Amino acid sequence: MAQKGDLLSFRPDIKVLDATIRDGGLVNDFYFTDEFIKDLYQTNVKAGVDYMEFGYRADKEMFDVDKFGKWKFASDEHIREIVGENDTDLKLAIMADVGRCNYKEDIHDRSESPLDLIRVATYVNTMPAAIDMIEDAKRKGYEVTCNIMAISNAKESDIATALEMLGKSCVDGIYIVDSFGSLFPEQIRKIADQYLEVGEKYGKYIGMHAHNNQQLAFANTIEACAQGVSYLDATMSGMGRGAGNCAIELLLGFLKNPKYKLFPVVQFIEKQMVPLLESGIEWGFDIPYMITGHLNQHPRAAIAAMKEGRKDYTEFYKEIIDKD
């Protein structure tokens, strides 16, 4: 597939989604202050960001509400407390995880909710359940995307089957997700072509969600973008699980759409993200994340090592190698 844009071109099809609360919430168990969330919302409006993800809609029967901040459960009521009637161009989203969300009861009709977009997250082996969630959200009136997670560990034939299932479904968009931060731009190029082919066949847009284990989240995002992927996830200061995500300040600085404004993001980082880091909350590239990314493994071992403050990288490397 021919490259869709160059570094100087403006692409009207591109949309930016801020995933700071949802992916960043995995770092601090979703304990954000209301002031932080309100400031983030206003920043996204000023910066011209297209979508803001408010967290997960997790099942309260499954997850202890006393062990997580409210954005793990991101209720319509709590979102409305932040946005009011949301009389802006910014669209609002939440993520619903297959098997971790009581979607039939907890996701209400679009007419009763401040939300615009439901993002269904699934693995290739839970695709039938994901399709049911997608159909439920569409019936309720939402725009719906599907994030196929951990594709670097999935068989190519399984991904192809999953894409065909989604192509034939009522989903609006399909996301490439580099869950382990293990993919390189050349691989992203080929994967993007595969997804875009299905997208063009069935009339779906394609998105990109990258992790930064090998310092490639931004590179992989703009590589996917150049191929024709149009929905791009990013977070403030790259805040996200483990090594974090594509930094929104880098992405907005790269995109040529004049509606995107970098200055409000810089202001927000200075006001909110710097104090967050100084408070001891950690995310971003580090050697343990690089090792799990390099070996195409889930970062849970690296996250544990970072929490323990481990600097014995050689020992950690040997432990990870022995797991293979």
C-alpha cells in the first residue's frame, strides 16, 4: 500500500485520542484528583484533541472499588461532573474490557450518557465476546472501536480471522495495539497494511495504540500514520502502563493540522505532569521495560522490578531469559 502522507502534508482524516486517564491510570490505580481531570479536559479542548478517554468501565462486582480510583469505573455521573453538557468539539470515550465489564447493565443508552465512543478491548481468542459487546454498544447508539491487544504474540492467521470478523461486524474502527512495546516501524508498516486492507474492504477506520518499551511509541505511531492509519492514541508526557505510550506533545508537534495547538499541552505538563512525577509516580522507558519489549513479553515482570527499585539489570535479564 502506498504511503498516504509525508512530513509536510495535512491529513483531514487524522484524529487524536488522549488516553492519559485510562492508560495512565494503570500507573497510579486511577487515583487522579478532580482538579487534574478537569484541567486535562480543558487542555484537550484548547489543544484541539479529538477524543478524550476517561478510563475503564470496569465491573464493580469484579474489582474492589476501595482499591482503585473512580476512573477505573468511569461512571457517566462522574464524567458529567467534569464536563457538564460538554458543549465542545471534544468527543468523550471509555474503554470496556472483554470479561471485565458488565456492559449490558453498566453502559447506558447514548441518549442518557455524556459519552460518544466505546472502545472494546479484546484478545484474538475472545473475539466472539468482543463482537457481542460491539453490537450492544452500537444498539445503544455509540461509535465503537475494537482494540485487538497483544498482536505481537498472536498468530498471523488468528489476526486475519479476527480482522475479518470485525470487518463483517458493525464496529466503526479497528485498532493496532502494540501491547508489549515490542514491534519496530518496519513491522508496523506491514501490520498497518494488513489492517488497512480490511478497513478499506469493509469501510472501517484504523487506529494505532503504541507502547514505549523500546523508545519507539512515537516512531511507530507516525509510521502507522504515514501508511494511512488515521486514529492515533497518545498521552500527556507519555504516561501509561510500564514504559508508557506515545507522548501527545510529540504527536501534536508532528501533525500539520492547524487545529492542533501544542502550547496548552506544554502548560498542562508543567502544571500537572511534573508534580505527578515529583510525587513519586513512575512511568516511562527503563531497562527492565526494554528487556521485556525486546523479548516480546508482557511487561508485568518489569513493572514488578521497577516497583521494587531493582537496578540489578543483568540478574533481571537472566531471570527473564530463563522464563523462555
